[in-house]
Amino acid sequence: MRQKRKHYTPEKQAAILHKHLVGKAAVSRVREQYASSLNVFYRWRKEFF
């Protein structure tokens, strides 16, 4: 059975990006924690910055 997509609010997206950019967490670690794809992560970064 397929998993449903996760939808994050803009505030949650910013918090996830904050962990990487300010907290210096590795992209792979943040992605594992929130189960998002690499493309989604970089798209969020492009949208916010």
C-alpha cells in the first residue's frame, strides 16, 4: 500500500530549513528525520530564500 504524502505548513517548512541552515544539521539527517525527498528540501530552500 502506498504511503500518503506529507504536507507541511510553511511554518514547519521554515523550521525544518532552520535546523539545516542555522543548526548546521546535515541535509541527509534532516531528510531522514522528516521523510522528505531531496528535491522537496531544495525546492523549499529556493522558495524561502
